[in-house]
Amino acid sequence: MRGLAALYVQQFKTTFASMVQYRASLVIWMISHVLEPLVYLIVWSTVSYTGGGSVGDYTTREFAAYFIVLMLVNHVSYTWIMYEFEYRVREGTFSVTLLKPVHPIHSDIADNISSKLITLPLMVLIALGLAAAFHPLLAPPMWAVVAAIPVLILAFMVRFLLEWTLAQSAFWTTRVTAINQIYFVLVLFLSGQIAPLTLFPAPVQLVAAILPFRWMIGFPVELLLGRLSPVQALTGIGAQVVWLAIGFALFRIVWRAGVRVYSAVGA
Amino acid sequence: MNYLRLFGVYFRVSVLSELAYRVNFFVQLFQSLVELGTALLGLAVVFSYTNTLGGWRPDEVLALVGVYFIVGGMIGLVIQPGMGKLIESVRDGTLDFTLAKPEDAQLLVSIQRVEIWKLIDIVLGFGVLATALVRLGETVGGWEVLSFVVMLLTGAVIIYSFWLILATLSFWFVRVENILEIFQSVYEAGRWPISLYPGWMRFALTFIIPIAFVTTVPAEALTGRLSAETLLGAVLLAALLFAISRVLWRIGLRQYSGASA
């Protein structure tokens, strides 16, 4: 356990050093992360404005709050492991990782968390700037803010495990871009990134409730907007825990099989 | 004419080398269809709650999506691969080989790489555009079509010059790939009418990264909402940017020393 803690600390230092070196890539990463929610914020604000100040159960200012909070929540739970894994397997750098005496997921987790901590101040600054520009209406009850802490941690864990597991498809095929694209489209629509899920038809909402994507992004956002009752929040946490368990099981199974395939190819 | 013939040669070489990887066609087709499907579904969701978006009717925004795909396809077909290669060859010195050829080097670097499967995006884009036009029906006359074609070409010149200017910067600052990446993520904002955005964004998307002229303006031309001033302004901007890119390219070349030299 202490060895693992040392590893996380070391990984944090390494990531920090490389982040300072590659500031430009950080900026690019931020731009795409800010621009997408910003575009949908503007689109939905326009729709709402045309429709007399609200669409469904969202007013113009609530849309602003929704997409600004979504930007932050997405920042917390986002991973880039699917691109990274493809590169590792294609270039063969994964062989070195496998030689290390700890599971490679640990350095990935540490890497993810540390680079996000570094970018967080800038992200918050951007959020404040957007808040000044779009006047969001955000007044969550105290309990929701407190509950958001475990919910965000769970959202991060579910998303990380699932995407790490999916990233391993690179062991089997070199055409992971197509797989990734399908995944991103599903996330885009069913997590609430294009529009709040309550604006979708009932069947879509049902599918979104069953699949994991909503629990990674949309659910924390709705909680932070104060749109959920305590019972709904608890149900959501339950769904997150269930998906965490499923994700963990899949991760174990796929990892065992995947490493075997990789060694067979690399030999 | 000679330029067209050269482009033909480069195009044929790309076709021949890509035909060895025919599966790539289906991969690209699949990806383009998914991307198009995403865009259309997004429109469907938005327009299930309204029938006008900032004054644009659904089919007009559909036409805009068509233009977005056509221009995106053009960028992916020649501009992006060529400029990416240019930056790379300035860094590792292989630009020497291009400079040694008896043709205009700017032309050669611009057409040196053709990603033929991106034609799929262009074809799909025209398909979407045609669908939108049929549905818009009566409002599209000869003038609209003519001004659209002119604006599409103008947009292509603007975007080409813009990329060349950025890529030329690599003569001074070796690592500039990142700027091109930024363009790709900002381009997505062009899928919606620029008039939706607040003033500062509209300014940035018009004058700093000229995406407005590339997607919104051609779509405006087609839907008959283009003013003569905008049309003239776009043509002037295209001429200006093209001239700047040419001058910068010349100055930049003088700066280039070649890694092998």
C-alpha cells in the first residue's frame, strides 16, 4: 500500500513536469473542452429565448447553469485513455509498462488526476468567466453540494474503469478509432452533453437510465443544479455503484484476456 | 493548366497507394456516416423544440451542415495533410527535396498529400445540401446558386490561405502543429449559424479564425440572406489573405536553412 502511495506521488511529479513542458497541448485540450458545452449552451439559450424564455423544464438561465456545470463535471470525469492505449499498443511501448511490478492502471489513474488538478484552476476561471457572460441560475441545496462529492468521485471511477476497459480493444484490433467514435457518440447523446436528458423522448430517457453514460456526466450535473430529490440522488448513487461493480468485473476479465493476446502478438 | 495537371498526378499517386488499403474506404465511410448521423440527430433534438434557430429554418441549418461537411472534406482532402507534411518537412529538412523540383514550391507543398477517402465527406456534404435544397424548394434561384458557388470557392481560398499562413510560421517557430489542432476543434463551431454566437465569439470566428466565411456565408448565399457587402467583403478578404500567405511564404523560405545543410 505504501509502495502504491509512493508511485502515485512520483507519477504526480512526472506528470506535472511534463505538463509544464507541454503547455500548448494543455491549451488545445482546454479549448475543445470549453467550446463544445459553450456551443450547446448558446444553441439552447437561443431556442429558449425564441420559445419565450424556457424549453421543457429549463429556463434560459438554467441552461447556462447546466452547460457550465457540465463543463466542470466533464473535466472531472474525462479520460483520454482510449487514444493513449491505441498508441501504446501500436508503438509497442506497452511492453515496457508490462515489465513494471505494478498494474499499469495505477500510473494511468495518477496521471489523469494530476493533470486535471493542474488544469483545474484555469477551468474554474473559465467557468467564472462564462458565468459572468451568461448569468446562470444556480442555487443548489446544501445537501446536494455535499452529496456531489461522492457522486463525482463515483462518476470518475465508473468512467475511468469503463473507458480503460474499452481502450483495451486495441489489443485485438488496430482499428480502434471506429470503436472509439461509436462510444463517443453514445456518450454525447446519452450522458446529457447535447441537451439535458429530460428534453429527450421518454424511451431515450429510459435507455439513458439503464446505460452507464448518464451516471458519469448528466447525473452529477442535475444533482448540482438542485433538480433531484434526495431519493433520486440515492437511486443515482445506487446506479453508479452497480456500474462500478460491472465495470470492475469487465476490467478484470478483459485485462486477463487482453494481456495474453498482446504477448502473443509481440512475441 | 499546368497546375491542374500536377494536381492530377499527385491525386493519381494517392489513389494508387490508397487502393492497397481498400478497407480504409469502409472505415472512413463508417466514420463519416456516424459523424453525419450525430450532426443530424443533434439538429433533430434542437428542432423538436423550435422551428427557427436565430432566424434560420431547419432546412437552412441542414444546408449549413452540408456546407460544413463539404468544406471539412476539402480541408481533410488536401489542405490539412499537405500543411501537416510541410511543417514536418521544415523540421526534419526534407523540404529540400520539394525545393529542388522545377515547379512552384508553394503549389507542390499544397498538393503533396491527398487523403482520397475524405472525398466521402464531400460527397455526403453535397448529398445533405441537395436534400436541403429540395426541401427549401421555391426560394433557391439562379442568383443564389451562383453566389453560393462563388462563396464556396472564396471560402476555400480563405481557409487554404489561413492554413498556409499558420504552417509557414514553422519557418520561424519549428513546432506549430498545435495551432492546426486548435483550428480543428474550433471548426466545430461552424456547424451552427455564426449569428447565434455572442459578439466576441462572432468577432473571433470571423476575423481571428475566419470560419464564418467558410460555412455560414456560403449557406447564407444559398438561402438568399447574403448582402452584397458581405459578398464583396469575403472576396476581398480572400484576395488579401491569399496575398499575405504568398508573401509570408516567400519570406519564410528565405528563413529556411534546411536541416541537412
